[in-house]
Amino acid sequence: MTEARLLGLFFPVCWGIWAAIWFIASFGVKKAARHEDPWSRLSNTVPIWICAFLLVVPPSWLGPLSFRLVPQNLTFYGIGAVMTVIGLGFAIWARYHLGRNWSGVITVKQDHALIRTGPYALVRHPIYSGLILAILGAVLARGDIAALLAFAFMLYAVLRRVGIEERWMSETFDPEYADYKATTTALIPFLV
């Protein structure tokens, strides 16, 4: 197998492993007491699917969107690969700490617990933090306009979801959540 082919498999394998872990971990979660309505959910998931599409389609399909903004070389690819692995690892760590409270859609679970351990001691939304870092790594490795647009779609979806989740957690856990917000940043440790 050529080096280029091996490099081409790296990101799909990383995301495939992440997806398998996510799927297996989705069993045995608590039942939802409150969930997002279908239209709101659609407005969160469509941008994520657009992001995925823009990152997985061959650049030859994208016309002018395939214009490179970052040189295509092993240095940028390697930095992007490391960012993706760290981001996916951080998201998996967060998913582990969230345990049975996790959901693929915005929900409040029956007997929902406010998790403040592990990565939740660093940021309030570490799964999103990890996924943003992983997507940024993929964007850097790919380096074209389509990848940058993919990141914009993902960022929109994450920020929208964070807004809804913040409101719901405040309603569910106030005043404990107010204290958590006062001592922990939303997405980037020590910053935002």
C-alpha cells in the first residue's frame, strides 16, 4: 500500500473508531424526560451532515470549493491528524464521564445528574470541544475552502446546541448550574 493511500485512510479510520465507540456507548442510556422538538433538532443536525459531506467528498466534486488555503504537505497533515486524535479522545473521555445521561439529541434525562468530573471540570461542553478540535484537525489536513465551510457549519450547529443546552441545564439545575457556569468555561478551557 502506498504512503498516500495510507494517509488517505487515517481520518476515515479515526472517525470510524469514534463512531463505533459512540454507537456502542449509546445503549443503556436513561430515558428522556424532555427532548428537543423535531424542527429544532433538524436545524442542529442538517449543518452537521453538511459538514460531514464537505469533509468526505473528493475535492474533484467540489469545483472552486476545492481551492487550497493551506499547503498540502506532511507537516499540516500531521498537525491536523494529531488535533483530530486529541479532539476525538477528549470527546470520548467526556462521553465516558457523562455516562447514562448522554443523548445524541438535546434532552434532559429522567434523574439527570449534573456532571462536573473529568473533562466537565474543564469545560461545560467537552464533547463539543473535542469534536470542534477534531474537525479543525481535519480542516487543516484537507486545507481547502470546502473544509473551511464544513467547519463553519459545524460551529453553527455546536453554538446553537450549546445555547439550548445551557438554557435547559439552568432550568433543571439552578442554582447549582449557575455556580458551575461561574467557575467553568463553555467550550475552551480558561477562555470562553
